[in-house]
Amino acid sequence: MLLRAKAYSRHLAFTELNDPSLLREKLLSLLKKCPSTKTVQQIHTQMLINFIQKPNFLLIRIIDLKDFNYASLLFHQISRPNEYAFNVMIRGLTTAWQKYSHSLKLYYQMKRLGLKPDNFTYPFVFISCANLLALNHGVSVHSSVFKIGLDEDDHVSHSLITMYARCGKLDSARKVFDEIRERDLVSWNSMISGYSKMGYAKEAVELFGRMREEEFLPDEITLVSVLGSCGDLGDLVLGKWVEGFVVKNKMDLNFYMGSALIDMYGKCGALVPARRVFDAMVNKDVVTWNAMITAYAQNGLSNEAIMLFNRMKYAGVNPDKITLIGVLSACASIGALDLGKWVDKYASQRGLRHDIFCGSIDDALKVFEDMPVTNEVSWNAMISALAFNGRAHEALLLFERMSKEGGAARPNDVTFIGVLSACVHAGLVDEGRRLFDLMSSSFGLIPKSEHYSCMVDLYARAGHLSEAWDFVERMPEKVDEIVLGALLGACQKQKNTDVSQRVMQLLLEIESSNSGNYVISSKIFANLKMWDDSAKMRALMREKGVSKTPGCSWIGIDDPKQSNWK
């Protein structure tokens, strides 16, 4: 890399600078202005040619440009790096590249060389420990800080609070906070943020109250932490006060603040003010859209969540895994299988499927178990998430818990869609039948089309086609063509002509222009060597002017449907 830079250096005319000190000053001045790694390489080459040894200046600029390989190469070429070089590199590893384990290793290397870490070293070492959840290392480093008398340094104290809080040692973090003699706004923010992020919402709000009593004016960082705690506590009064403070002090309603307000209102069930804040934001990033979609999904307004998701796509904002988790939750609540399948495919294509369908469920379970109060929405969301992610037995166990421990949160229509879906995915026919009967006998619920659809799907997958058709005939509303299509596919596998002919007749009545129905019907007859019937189906297709449709997928956009051609 350094040799290649020599070609660029020919364009730099420094030959007229005969005075070495003038040349050094000129190069260092230019170094500060370098806009890219390439120009730094040119300066670096000139410094090597002219025997100018200023590696620390180079290191600072390379770190600012976030070139990890170049910075690492340069650092390891320094024969005797001093404290300053180590501090600069540790800061870069922590802040520019988030390579926290490298940062910690460099700290120990620094000590082995007999160099003395200082108040510019320790804050970044503690931040690294915090992100690695390396409590043992953090405690050891804290003891070193105490021995050399740096425990009263503000920057060191603030990073110590963060480290202990992230590692779950809130008592130790609070002890550090209480021992700060003259607290500033950063001190308060560090402790409030530590409480809020670790789920100690009550303590965060109480400390915020003390901060106000001591007449410290909160900034954006304070308010965002407090809003998170308001949402966890359902403290709508304080949440509204925060919004009033933002408006009164003409604070910028940016992505950070706007998303926090939407999230708080959503957790408090106040969706009208949440949407008001959302609509008032001129610029919205993916976090903002996620906050509003999640607010709708968590409060049972699944249709609104899906509509907003579609508008998000129209706005050209690419969904991330948080978006997709919220949309999947909405799909699970209303049985929107088509959109759910689209999300699954989208996530798979972008390598997000494991994050969404694996890790997120365990995270969601942890959040659910830690919730101080649960309602129908939270129980249903968790049951549906487990059901739609192949964890049927856990979904059914959670349903049993809800029935016994849910208190005022009783199983409803949406709950039974979740547990019946679990039975479908696991092939639990007897359990599905029991739960379907339980709806009316134990909970006084009248099964709806969605519940009948689940039963049809359950029986069809298990090969019980006559029972599946029986549920089709018992449906209280018009049967869904998707359900019939799935049943027809099952008939094709089982080579069942009796049920398949009834399904075909019903399908052609309600969806006479869908070429797939004719094609599948013709294939069923052909597989059974009923050639005349197969030919008649093809002829009927031509007679009605139905042509075979090119492959496409459909996504519901608000009310109409929009095609997504592949």
C-alpha cells in the first residue's frame, strides 16, 4: 500500500522547500486536510522519503478516515509506540470500528510494555468492556483507575457508569454516580440512560425527577431515555410533559426524538398522538417508520400496520428486520398469510431470515417475560410469533398459561388463530379439533372464517380430505379461494376425485378467470387417467377465454392489490 503511494507523490512539488522544518510543517498542515486515504498515502510517502518521523499525526488522520487496515499496518510499524499512539489507536478501535476486543487487547499490551494508561485511555477501555459485557475485565480496570487516583475524573466516571449499567450491575453504577462530587449533564444522562436501557424504568424516572429538582435542563439524550422509561411504565402524563418541553424549547423533532415519542405513545396505547407526531415529521428514516408500524401492531391495529408498511415501500424506504418483525406480528394477528409469505421470501433473499425467525423470538420471549403487565395483545403476539416460527408446542403451552394466569387477558378470536396455526404447522390434528371445540364450549366465542380456514388447512395437510370439505361447507361466510386452492392441491397429492370435483366446482364459481384452477384440475384428472375430464377442463378454459398467467406474486396495498412481477 505504501509503495503504491509513491506514484501519487510525484505530483507533489516540495523540492523548493529546502528547510526540513518548513517541509515538516507543510506536510503536517496538508495531512490535516487530506480528504481520502489516497492523499494520506502521498503525504506518508513524502514523509518517508524525507525522514520525517511523525506516525502519530498520520495515525490520527487515518483513523478519522476509518481505514482500519492502513491504521493497523502503520501502528504495528511504529518501533516504540508511546502512550499517545496507544490512546489514539484504542480510541479508533472503540469508536471508528467498534472492534472492542482489539481495544482491550491493546490496553493490556500497553501495560505489558510498561506504559501508563491515563484519563484518555480508560474511558474507551470501559466502553469496550461495556459492549463486550466483560464485567471481570471492567472491575479489574476499575481497580487500576482507583489506585492511580483517576476515579474522580469526569470522563472516566461517566464511562464507568455505562460499563456497570450495561453489564447489569446497576448498584455499582449508582455508587459511581453518587460519588461524583460535581455532577454535570453528562453525569445525569449516563445514569438515567443506564437505568432506562436496562429496564429499570421506575429508577430512571425518579432520577430524572431529582435532576429537575437540582435545576439541570435536560437535553435530547436525557429526554429520549426518559421517553423509553415512560413507555415501559405506561406513564402517559410524563410522556406528554416531555413532548410539551420539546415544543416549548423549540427542540428539533429529528429521527431520534420523533421515534422516541412515537414509541412512547405506542406503548401507552395512545395511537392518535403517536400518528400526529409521525405525520408532523418532515423527514422519516426506517427507525421512524418502524416505531409507528410497531405501535400499530402491538396495539392490535394490524390492518393499519400493514397499510403503513405498504406506504413505507412507496416512499422508497427499505424495510429492515425490525420492520419485518412488526409486519409479521400484524400478519399473525389477522391471518394475512400472503403477505407473511412475501415477508419470509424478502427476508430470505436479504439474509435476514435467521435474525427474524430465530434470534428475534428468543428476544421477544425475554421481553414478554419481563413485562410488568400483559394484555391480550402481548399474549396474542407472543403465541402467534411462536406458532408461525415452528415452535408450536411452546405456543400451546403459552396458551395454557394465558388461560390460567392471564387474569383479565382472556383468549379471544386472535388467540385461537395463533394456536390453531400452531397445530397446522405441527400437524396436531386432535389438538386442533379440541381447541376449535374449546372456543365455543369454554370461552363463548363463535368461530369465524379464519378459524374454519385453519381447520381446513389442518385436515388437508394431514390427508383428512372429507373432514376438510366438511369444514368448508360449515363456513359462516364465503369461502376463501386460497383455502380452496390449498385443499385442491392436497386432493391432487392424495388423488381424491370425489372431494377434488366439489372443490373445483366451487373454485370455478368464485374465481372463474384464474387459469391455475383449470390447470390443476386438468392435472388431477390426468393423474387419475381420466383423460376425457382432463381435456374438458382445458376446453372449458379456452371457452371462457382464460389464458395462463405469467408467474407473479401479489401484495395487498391498502384496499386494491398490486402486482409484483418477478
